[in-house]
Amino acid sequence: MRSSARKRVSNLIRKDAMKEAVKSYRALIAAKKMDDAKKALPGLYQAIDKAAKKGVIKPNTASRRKSRLSRLIVS
């Protein structure tokens, strides 16, 4: 139980970091700040990749999210 509680805290930190990165990125897209959004994209990718590496999300989920989020700049 103790180890699962520690892992849960670690997973929540990774997941929250990922969610915050996505939220701020989507806010930039909504505000039509495409240059800032392009600059925020590497940080977003880093947060998603770290979550996938630690097993918080699956690798295919990470790829799908990165793909869908990067498409927002183009459209």
C-alpha cells in the first residue's frame, strides 16, 4: 500500500503537468497567438513524453495526443 501511494503521487504530478501544458497550449490557440503556441509545442511534447515514459499514459495515447494538438496550429 505504501509503494502504491508513492507511485500514485508521482503519477498525479506527471499527469497534472501534462494537463497544465495542454491547457496553456489550447489557451494560446484560442487567443490566436500562433507564434507563442509554436514556441510552447516542445514543452508540451516533453510533458506528454515524460508521462508516457513513466507509464502514466500509454505510448500510442501520447502519439495520438501530440498529433492532434499539433494539428491545431495548422487549422
